[in-house]
Amino acid sequence: MGWNSWDSFGLTIDEADFKANAAVLAGLHGYGWTYAVIDQGWYMRHPFGDTLQSRDYALDANGLLVPALNRFPSASDGQGFKSLADWVHSKGLKFGIHIVRGIPKQAVAADLPVAGSGFHAKDVADTADTCPWDDSNYGVRDTPAGQAYYDAMLALYARWGVDFLKVDCIADHPYRISEIRQIAAAIGKTGRPIVLSLSPGPTQLSHAAEIQQYGQMWRISNDVWDGWSFVHEQPNNDFPMGVRDVFDRLPLWAGKARNGHWPDADMLPIGTLAPHPGLGTPRPSRLTPDEQRTLLTLHAIARSPLILGANLTRLDDVTRRLITNKEVIAVNQASRDNHPVTSLPKGFDRVRVWVAAGQGDERYLAIFNLDDKPVTLDTAWSALGLTPGSYRARDLWSGHERKASVRMAVDLPAHGCVLLAMRPALSMD
């Protein structure tokens, strides 16, 4: 659980804005929000440049990215992000950064030495491989030189105090298992517990057993933005994804996670996305209040990581209530046996249902209306993945208690949902 700068700041966040958002996150830490992550671009001196080259990357003498001092002045002490990480840690939070896999072309052109080894950048670079959407780096060879480069990188990040590393262009488009292994091995050598987040997706299901050996999070969707759905004019292009798409991705991964290794349905593009969102113009989230609740509920019941995209300094009351519901957060953090119900009764064609187990005999039931119009649902609890019998139910969003019944009756708005905590009636009498 945490916050990432991309949805509100894109490439442009600076130290003052990061600290302002992290300070708000610290006030939410009691609800579980922990990781404060600077996404792509912290090494760009001119993030508003029209080309990657004009953005002017900051590198050290060993070809490793370092913070741009004009944006992160605390790094002028020569210790990179250490001062900023120490400040984050003093707030009770964890500190994270983003990189695009590979070695910067600037380092290769200068053939800079690799720290702690006899290798140079040209020994490391796979010049036939670049990221399709970011050509500033070459891929890293699956060789001792390549491993030495990632070892040096992660040793530097560990000295800074990094707790979370998001690596892009590695989980799909293309899937680079050799670099995933190298980065995971380099993290292990540091002795520091750094979360490895692998992006973007959709990661192919065929890679499930392999990728969960190395990553703590791996993206099972392309970038998810603030729309129910998006029209894709080009074939085989699923960028960006909307909330509706996530309902098709998460079920494929049910049962594929284990503690510490989680399929990731991307960030939560809720609240205010400004001043420089990674996609589009500054705006309040285009998701309706019902759609925002649906997205958070789906992440909770499917146990996807919860990473906020909102500008926390502009947090409105509606969003604050969404992200401070302790019972919904508990479903995300502590439920088990989470899975979709695949056989539903007649009339549920545009409805999705997930169930999960809580403490003791408690069960969680999430019902989602994917239709563009409201729906009234009435059926036996046993038709929704629960054992036959009478249940008492509590709505975790409203707090409303339902009387004991063998049936469920609910009205859902378009793209709306309900999340219920269920107990057999006798156990509550």
C-alpha cells in the first residue's frame, strides 16, 4: 500500500512536491499506506523536454542514474537520495523509485566503468535491444558484465535507503526474464529488503510460476487510467486500460499469488490527477464516485496492491473516505481464498461476483454491476458462492447491517458495487 507520483506528476515531480505528498501519506499511515514512490524521470534535468535526449539525464561516473540536482537539491550532498530517504523513513514510511530497465545510452557512448568490476558499459550493453517506448537505454546482457552493472546499481540504491524499486519495460512488451533475474539477484546481494515491482503488463499467465520467484509485484494489466473503458483504434494495442478491463485480467490470476508475491492491477487513478499527469491534461479523476468505489473494491477483494495515484495535497473528502475505510483495507490485506464466482444465476449476465474468506466463519462477498444502467438483483446467497443457509450481512462501505436472510436483494447503480461481510445467522445470535 502506498502512493506513486506518476498519475499526478508524470515525469515532473520535484523534491518539494514529493515531500508535500509524502507528508500527507504519513498522516494516512495508520490505515496501512506506507510506500512513497517517485516514478519515472527523477534523473531528468529538463523533464518538459520534447525528446528523451533533450531531457538531459544525470549520471554518475559509473553510468548510474542519479537525482537531478535542480529538482532534488538535497542530493547535492553527493549521497544521492539518501537524505530524502532518511526524511521519508523519519515519517514512518518506506521510500521507492522507478527505473526503466537497462543501461543509459549516454553511459555506453562514454564507455564508463562499472563500479566494483573490471567491466565497462560497452561490455554490459545489448545494443540490439531497446525498450519500444523509451529508447534512452540499451538492454543489459545476460553475462557477468551485465550482472556486475545491476549489482552496482542496487548497491547504490541500498546505500540511499531505497525500499521499493519499480522496474519498467520488463514484465511484458517485452518480457525480459534475464534482467528480472539479474535485478532480483542484485537485490539479494545488498542484504536490504527491497520490494521489486515489475511493469508494465499484461504479464502473460504462462510466466506466472517464473515471475513470482523473483518479483514481489508484477503487472497483470497495461497502464490503467481514469475511464470505465477506452477505444483502441490500433489492433493489438490495449493502452490505456480502463476499469472494465481489469475485470477480465484479475480472474486469470486468482490463486496464483502467495504472501509477498502479488499480481498487480496497477495504480488507483482516483482523486485529483494534477498538475502534470502521465496521461492527458490536469483533471479530477474522470471516474464517477461509483466507479472509483468499484475499482477500490475490486483491488481489495482480489488482493491487488493498493497504490494511490491522486495528488494527496488536493485530497477531497470523497477520496479521503474511500482510502480510510479500515474494513475494506482489511479485506485487501488479510483475506484469503479470494476468487471470482464463475457460475452465476440467470439475470447476472452483466454482473461479476468475488468471494473471499475472513476470520473464523466470516466471508466477504463483492458484487459488481458492469452494465451502463442500474440493476436490481435478487437471489439466494448460495447462488453466489456461499454455502446454503441464512446469513447476516454488513455493508463495509455504508456500515449498514442487513437482517438474517437466505436471500440477497440489492440495487446497484451503473458501474456500482457492494462489498459485504457475511456470517451465518446462528453464529451471530
